[in-house]
Amino acid sequence: MAISDIIKKITDEANKKAAFMKQIIDDEIKKVEKEAAKKAEERKKEIEESVAKMYQSIIEKAKILAKMESGSMLLKEKREVIDTAYAEVEKELNNLADSEYTELIFKMLKSAATTMPKGDLIVPANRRKQTEQATEKAGVDFHIKEETSDFKGGFIVRTSKVEINLSFPYLLNKMVRPKTEIEVASILFK
């Protein structure tokens, strides 16, 4: 056999082996591409599902926040209605006729005297006369020491050691309202 035949045979065999190897590599590349495409598709589905869940979660949170905000606004409006109701009560007390105001202060002075038998009074500037009449009628040892524009009804009894605030704003906001607010709300918002 001639050298050229040997070289040709070797070359043919090398080409066959190269073609075989190329085929194996091509098959392996197709296999890897197929697996990569499959994994990419799976990952795409996972991402789409994750995005859908996040979207749904965001929508739910937005609904909850909207509901809370709506509830908060409703509570705020209810609070304003309740505040207005108590403000109206205070206004009514402040606008009592002189005789009714004197009678109410008379009862309040008698009650205050059971706890504090004597003291100085701080009264609204425009209600001094009615308070003096009530003090005389009650026969209590309270004397008007000062007039104020801080409140329009009621009084404050003060000694050197103790002060009892019986002004209408204080009584309504600190004594009456905490005990009646739930009942008032239930009446207003049936």
C-alpha cells in the first residue's frame, strides 16, 4: 500500500471519527439546549406564578388599607358627631336661663360642700351674680375670689391645699363623657 493510500485511509478514518465526535457534540448541545429551554420555561412559570401571587397580595393589601382608611374616616366622622353632641350639651348648660343656672349651681355647691366645707370660688365672669345667689341660697362657706373667661359655666373651688374643678367643660369631658360616651355612640349610630 502506498503512503498516499495510508494517509488517505488515516485521513478518512480521522474524518469519520471527527464527524462522529461532531455528531456527539451536536447531540449533546441539543440535549443541553433542550434542558436549558425546559428549565427556562419552568423558571418562567415560577416567576409568572410568583408575580401573580405578589400582584394578588398587593391587591389584597390595597383592599385592606382602603377598608381601614374608610373605617378610619368613618370613625373620625363618628368622633366628630360625638364631639358635637357633647359641645351642644355644654352650650345648653352655658345658655341656661339665670334661674335655672342658679338652681343648678346651688345643687353643685351643696354637693361640693360635703367634700370641701369652705373655699374660694373661681367663676365665669358673666355668671358672678347667679353664683352669688346660689352661694347664699346654699348657705355654704364659699367666697368668689376670682372671675375667669376660661370657661362659661360651673365653678372651681380652691383652698390652699386642694382644688375641685366643677366647671362645665371639665365635668363633661372628664367626668360625664367617659361614663356615657359608649351609650351616646350607640344612640347616635344605631
